[in-house]
Amino acid sequence: MTAPHAWADEVRALLAAALDRPAAVFAALPDSTPLFGPAINLDSFSGMALLAAIQARYGVDLAAEDLDLASLETIGTLTAFLAARG
């Protein structure tokens, strides 16, 4: 099982890849940072890229398993969602 801090690092790496930004940008953000807020600024296109990356890497269809997409509220909610399945 992956340690919680490792999942947080994984989520930040996925965000960096989906948004084509340096990983260091996300390293300093707290887990309470909204994914669709101004600090990260995830939009529908980058959100789909993130979901596709999660499915490709972990075999998790987040949209099918979390119908209201509550796991996409913050870095922490996404981390918790993936950790619970990992």
C-alpha cells in the first residue's frame, strides 16, 4: 500500500502533467487547495486530461466511481480518493 504522503506527491505530479506546469508549482500548495480555483485553475480540458491520466496510470475511472465528482474538489480530496483505492 502506498503511504499517504506518496499519494499526495502522485496527485501533484499528475496535476503538473495535466496542466503542463513544473511540479514545483504544486509542491507548496496545501491539500485544501481547490482544483478548480485560481491557484490551480483546472478547466474542463485539463480536467479531462487529469481523469484520463488517472485511468491510464491506476485503472480508476474516477467519473464512473465518483458520480458527483466530489473527489475533484481539492488536492486533498483527490489524494484521499486515490489512496482509498490504492
